[in-house]
Amino acid sequence: MVAESAADAPAQPPLLPALLGMTGLQALVALALFAPGVLAPRMGIDPAGLGLFTTTGFAVGMVASLGGGVLAGRLGSFRVASFCAVAVAAAMLCAMTGGGSLALLAAGIAIGLACGPETPASAAILGQLVREADRPMVFSVRQTGNQIGAMAGSLALPLLATVADPRAGYAAIAALALVCVLPFERLRTAYDPLTRSATSAFGLVTAIRLLRSDPALRRLSLVSAPYAASQLTLNGFFVVFAVAELGLEHVAAGVALAAGQAGGLAGRLGWGVVASRWVSPRLLVGLLGLGMAAASVLVALAGASLPFPVLVALTFLFGLTASGWNGVFLAEVARLAPAGRIGEATGAVMVGGFAGLIAGPVLLVAAAAVSSLAAGYLVVGLLAALAGLSLLGDKR
């Protein structure tokens, strides 16, 4: 009878298709999220307009992330992925209408509906499929989607804007997003039943209660704010900064940013190995804060005087730290999350990250108005250093 029951039990679906699907989703969202920043010089988008897009997107994303785990529980992670892909297409169609405030505001709202739920939904399904010992590596691999999408945009979009209309880049991303719905819907049948478990809403009050009751998760949420802001200074503003203050041409600035994205890709994979074998994820996340701070300060103080190959190497190191921390960080969140609530805990902790993504553009735009974008890089770097130091020596 026991043997019969075991034979009749449905086999758990394999990890790899879910990992590839969720990595692809993040690549798509990142490609769209950073597209206005990469196309800004050709579209006539100034730092204030770029700040409007990113601040709106991350404000909506912060609210949407709180419901991402619950949506995965009610609808399934890959149904949420399909919803995110449609939101990406809507954002790009709004951005195609121009660089004005109304178009950027509408695009920001739509991209927020994509970037908010995708990380909790991904954590919910991958957390069900992966062994705890493999969690840092698997979550780090998934987070490479951000770098894959950002690198593709950094290299392709400036060239496309040069040889054709800049709006063609937005149109291509929108078409790709709609195509992605097809594989997400095919994966939904096998994987979505694993995450359909949410029975109650998980809003801001519940998130605050969870963070208040768990000091370790609360500390991670606070740390994620300056870390996310540091990542944004590289991914969202570097092209504008490099053209306006470092004196680079648009395509050269895109190449330098692509080097930073390559560093992030190497970091997300490499740090996953390090955290799985040699250094605890919490200690590693603290050290990465010091690394991103050093890179940010060096870019701000010395970037304009560096030879281009040296600047490219520095942006690679910037990406290695400022864009390489996420996978190890999310694996640590999953480890600390209450049983069966990885998606909801991820959404709660990421409130801090979205707060940093909202405050980061405001800080950079204010710095540009009063002094320079370089001053904003300095401030964000110092905040990241303080956050990193706060994690060092924390043993939990």
C-alpha cells in the first residue's frame, strides 16, 4: 500500500525549466526598466525626466511587490510572469510616445506593475524546488537575468538609436515581451500548482509586522535600501552621467555600462559559489557593501580623469559588487523566511530595496541640481558602506 501511494504521488517537476523561465522574466523586466536611461541622450530625457520614470516605477513596484507572493499563491508564479510580461509591453508602448512627463509617468506605472511582483513570484516557485544547500547558487543564477537584460540593452539600444529611430528599441522590447507570454503559459500547467497556497492578503501592515518581529529580516530590509540605490546609480544613471560629466560619447558610455553589467553577471554567479562553499551569505553581503561603496566613490572622484580602458575596468568592479549582491541576498531572505512564506517574506524585505530605488533617483536629481551627479554617487557610496558595516559581525 505504501509503495502504491508513493508510485501514485505526482513527481515534482524539474528545477531547470522554472529557473530558465524566471531568469528570462527578470532579463525582460531589466531590459525594459533600463531602456529609458540608455536611450535618454537620443530621446531628450534629462535627469529629472529619468528620475520621474524610475521613481514612479519603483513606487508602484514597492506596492506591487507586497502582493507578489500572494498573487503567486493564488494564481501561480508563471501566471504572474505572464502578467509581468504584458505590463512590460504596455510600459514600452507608453515610452514610445516620447520623452515628455506624461509618457514617462505612464511608462513608470506600467513597469512598476512588472518589476514589483516578479521577484516574490520567482522566490516562491524556486524556493519550493531547490535544496537549501543549493539555494545561494540557484538564486544567484536567477538574478543573472537582470544583468543579461541590462547588458543586451546597453549594447543594442544605443546602436539601434544611432542607425534608426530610438523608439524602435521600445517597439522591439514590447514585441519580445508579448512573445514571452507563450512559454510562461506553457510552464504554468506544471509549476503553478506548487505555489497556489496563499489564503490571506499580505499588505503593508502585515509586512511591517513580519519585519518588526524578526530582527534579521528587518536588518536585511534596511540594508537593501542603499544597496539598491547604489545599483541604480550604475544601471539607471550611468549613461547620462558618463555623457554629461565624464565626457564620453553615447556608444562609448553604453560600452562602459555593459562592462558594469558584465561585472554584475560575473558577480551573481561567482558570489553564489562563494556563499555556497566558503563565506556565509550574510558576511558576504556585508563585504559587498564596502566594495560597491569604494567603486562608487572612485567613479565620482576620478572617473573623468581615467583612461577609457581603466574606466571600463572600474565599472566592471562596480557591477561586480553593486549588481552582484542580489542573489546571495535573496537566498539569505529565503533561509530566514517563515515556513511556506518565502514569497511573502521576500516581498516584505524588498520594501526596503524599493525604498532605496525610489530615494536614489530623488537624491541624484537633487545632487545634479545643486552640484553634480558625481556628488550623488559619493553620497550613495557612503550610505552603502555604512549598510555593509552594519552586517559585519552579525552571526544569525
